[in-house]
Amino acid sequence: MTVASRLARLVRSVRSPRPAAPSPGAATVSVIVPFLDVAAYLDEALDSLLAQTYRDLEVWLVDDGSTDESLAIARRRAARDARVHVLTQEHAGQGAARNLALERASGGYVTFLDADDVLPRHAYATMVATLEETGSDFCLGAVERFDAERSWVPAWAREVHARPVRGTTIDAFPAAIKDIIACNRMYRRSSWDERVGRFPEGMAYEDHVPMLRSFLGGARFDVLTTTTYRWRQRPDGTSTGQQKWRQRNLLDRIRAKAEAWRILAAEASEQTQQAWLGRVLDVDLPPFAELAPGADDAYREALRGAYATYLSLIGPTGLRHVRAAKKASAHLVVAGRWNELAALQQAARVPGTLLGRVEDGRALLPGELLDPILGAPGLVPPDLRELSAHESRLAARAQRVSWGPDGSLAIAGVVRFHGIDVAAADATMLVQLPGVSAVHAELEAAPATTGVRPPLAFRVRVPDATTLRSGAITVVARARGLVREGPLLASPGGSAGHRTARTLGAEATVALVPTPDGIVVEAAPAPVAVGQVSLDASRLEVEVAAGSPSRLALARGTERLAPAVGARSARFDLPSPARPGEPWQLVIDPDGPCLPVVVGPDALAALPGPRVWTTPDGVLQVDLARTGAELVTGEALDGALRLILRTGPGEPDGPWHVAASKGGDLGAGLTATAADDGQVALTVPAELWNPGSVVRRRVVTPSGAEVTVPADVLESLPRTIDERDRSLVLRAQDGLLRLELREAAGS
């Protein structure tokens, strides 16, 4: 292995640990699929399910009293795939069907699929791998809706799944409560049984309460950005969620919300309660409000009562989770202003119509915008015109990255406040890069695009990029007292969309790396190539073939030892050792991240004894008090094995022993004799090589240490020495010398 490859492997292990793969014995996933009269969709759903790359599935198809060909389709699929099982029941609803399958499911994980929806091919493999890695109770995959003509991502899904989150709780990430559909998630069965148990029966929206329960009680969950579920909108409007015009459907939603609030009021924190109330006003009730202007009085009255209840419970924290138009709609519903509600809904359907403005540090729908739409002044108070934090979020994207010959770094891109009209003259922006002070960006209006409000263009320059350290780049922008911050993302089309790196002088290598969470800086000290290493008494001298010797240091725990620097060398005067076993390590950049120096085996060729050595990865170690011995070479001599060894300065005189590989002394002690260059020779006589039950031997020094194999010798092993009717093999096992005897064939 070359020095370069060793260094690359070491840097990868320090900076980018590989995530754990799913264990070979990962548990079976129980997939529960209730169905009712879905013959037009069932085959497509099952095709996507049975084609999952994660194969260890237990599929439960539950017929809820179908009158079409659905049951026949299910039975045909079960006959062709042993993983599929079919259950039947009289029509009792999805909740009862899921409960029937849960009673029989035996997998270590459980998930759900609606029979008119489809799965991306790697959905279950992604979720199992995530749960195996994190140990969380469940995970939430991203959702995509689709119909016969298009696909789209719901607003709540864009908010919740904007960035991956691992091992979080609902109190730490309350916005996740907006995602409570059943089929985009996977649970550990033990967590499901402990926290949820069964679905309610005999009602629509039976999944809302169980999914809510699963967040409580300290449950840990993962949020994925990967789409794991494609949720169909049927063209005939026959799915449960598409029948909101029915009063029974509305009453079921109100009933589900009332039961959820009862649980939250008793078990959840105030923060989680407010996040859920925000969800009710932002996600749950607005689809029914869309229908209210054309509904009858009974429908309107039921909806108005629900809005009044939750609007009275929500506080400022909860309102921050609700979009401005949804807050205004809630106010109009409670006031019974149905005509004005219809006018607001019509305006909201035109992109760019309801554009916010910054007033006194708040992002608001301005009164002069709403009043003409509603036909009357002041109908909606300012608190209910404020944009939510997500609705007015900051989005900054780098498009171009360039490195200057003087060690500078320039980044250009665009930034926008979502939902707000902000001019360049009213805004300021700081880019925070790790290791340097925040840098002011130059802002100007970007070229306009037809039909789209233009963002602001920004440029930022870092004069000295050598001071950058590893970490994320963040952006803070201000406009008339409003402050928003977020990551600096990468636009895929420009130079910022792929990894760019530069070695800046002899000091550092800096890379900008785009990730789903934003651009991160990877800063590493520039490599220092070591030529020759020598040790004279307590002085270690390191010749540097490339790089700056001033960037070298010796490290031991939190201690650092700086060198005396020559033109191409670093000299270290080592203190008297307190005790063996605490070596110094040669490193780069003592003031920053400590990166070990990798050296080649030829750098140690002239060193006597084992006081200076390298690890299997080639990292230089120094220990003046080190005892023991290391192998130089081995040769056959008159039927015996002659080992040439370097001993440590603290190694006493006395007998050496050849012992069984797992303990036990074989015969009398051996005596080592002096050899050239301060080395010793140890002769292992043939009578110690009679093969028995123990094949391998170890060599033990007078101090009781085992003989080690240094890196320069390690690459030459195993080595076979043929002698008469036997072969003597020198091996290394975990860096220690092992001797092995092999009888010749037929002897």
C-alpha cells in the first residue's frame, strides 16, 4: 500500500465514517394492505410492493367486503408469491381491516400501504437501513402526490422533509406533527405495540390518532428526504380523502381531531400541543373551508364550531406554524363571512397575488392588499395576517464558486425571502463560513423571469481561504428588521453544484462540498511528505520531502511538542519518558484538527531498535521507553530458524521463549546473541519445531513482550523459508510475529 493510499484511507476514516449497513439478520417487514373495490389499482400497488429491493416481506392483504374483482386479484397474487397472505372480513372499514392483520403479523417491523397507491422501488430498503443504523422507533419518508396528469409535493411535506433528521423527538422537531398519514412510515413492531396498539374502527380518518400517538412518550424517529410513498388522487374522487364535501366526512375529521386533542392535552408538552393546533388550522380544516362557501348551513355550522374551538386554544407559538392565508380563512369562517372567504380563496389560487411585506420586523399580508380582495377594510387583524416561519423562510443558493491565485474564494448566487417582496436596497446579508469572520455579501436585483418574482443576486469574497475550517456555511439576511437564516444550498447547474477543492500554498487543502443540508467546507492541512527519520539519543529528526516542516508536531493525548525548524527538517527534543506505552505521534497542524502523518517504510530504514515505528496505517510513533523487540528478517540456518531482531532500550538481558500461540512455555529459555547494527540474533532450534496440536508459535522477549512486526517488514509477510523436509513460515497476526511449521508432502 502506498503512502498516498494510506493517507487517503486515514482521512476518509476521520472525516466521513461509513454508515452502518443493515445487518444480515434484519427483521421481516410486515406490510398491511386493506382494500375495498380497488380492482383498477390493486395490481399496480402490488407490483410496486413485491418489486421492493428489500425482499424480507410478510404481506397481509385484507379484503374489506369488496364487490368487484379485488379479492380475486389478491388471491392470484398470493398463489404466485409465498410472502403474500389474504384475509377477508365483512365491510367494517380500514381501521378494522388493519387491526385484523396486526393480530397475525409477526415481522419485527410494520408498515402500511393503501391499495390505490404505489411505492418507489427502494422505499423499504431505505427505511430499514435507516432504522438499523439509528435504532429509532420509527421513520417518516417523504411523500409525493400524483394523478393521471402530474405529480406534486404537499406544502406540509415540503416543510417537514426539507432536511434529513435522525433520532429526534416531537419536542425537538414539533413541525413533524404535520405528517400523520399512515403509509409513508415504518415502525419497529415493539414500539408500535407499546405506544399505539390498534386503530379506531367505524370512522374515516382512522389513522390520525394512532399516528399522533406514535410521536408521544419520548419516541425517537427519523425524518427522511427520500420519497418512500406515492399517494394517488383518484380521478373519480372515490377515496376517503376526496369526499370532504360529505357532512359525515367532515364530522369524522372533527371527531378524530377532538380525540387527538384529548390525548395531547393529557400527555404532550405545551410546545407539541401548539404545533398540533397549528397543523389543525393549516392542514386539517382548510380543505373543508374550501368547500364551505357552497355548502349548506349544517355543514358551515359544524365547520365554524371546529374553527372557533381551535382558534381559541392556539397561541402565538402555534400560529407561527400556520400560513397567513389559512389564518385569515379561519378568522373569516368563525365570523361567518362566507362571501369574503370565497374571494380570499380565489385570490390565493393565483400565484404571487398574496405577497407579504415586512412591517416593523414582521412579515405580513398588508392590509391594503387584503382590503380590496375582501371588499371591506380591517376584517382580518394583523396577528392573523402574519406569514408563518416556513412560509417566509430564507432560501440562498450558490451558483458559482471560484478560487483566486492569491488564496481567495468567491461565491456568487441568488437569495430570496419566500412569500415576501424585498428590494435589494432594504436587505443585508452575511455569509458565515467556519474559521473566518462573517462576510458581508453584495446584493442586487437579479434579472426578472416572466411570471416569477426575481430573487436577489449576491456576491461574497473571502480574501484568505487558508483560514477556513471544516463545517457548514450559513446565511443570515435582514430586511427592515426581519431576520431569517438558513444554510447555503447549491444550485445543481453551476460550479457550486459539485465538489470544488484547492490546495492553498503549503498550508491547507480546502473543498466546498454540496450536500442535501447545504454546502459544507472540508478543510484539511496540506500533506507533508516525510523523507528520512533518524533518532539520536532523545532527538528525533524528520526530513521533509514536500510541504512545510513548521506544520509538524508531536502529539500525545492533549500534549503538543513543537519542533526546531530547519530549511527542510523538523527536530524534536524528546523529554525523558515517564513510562512505556504512551508514544508520541507525528501530526500536522497542532493548532487545528490533528491529522496524523503517514510515512513510507523506507523512512525508517536506518533506525535502530523499536523506539520509532509505524502503525499498520503508516502513522509514525515514538516511545523512548519502549521495551520489546521487532522483526528485521528471518533465515534458515542448519535446520534451525535464525531471527534478526531490534530490541528496545529498556529490554533486559535474559532468556527468550518460543511459546504456543495461545500460551504455554515450550522448553528452556533461549539466548540471543549480538548481531550487526546493534541488533540481536535469536536461533530457534529444530527440536522446538516438532509439530503437534499447536501449529503456530509466538516469540516472547525477556521482558515478557511479544515480538512485533514493523510496517516496513509487514508488507513482505507471509514469508516461507524452505528447509529440508519442512517449510518455516513467518506470519503477522495483529502486528505480532507468528512462526508456523509445515511438513513437506509425504514426509
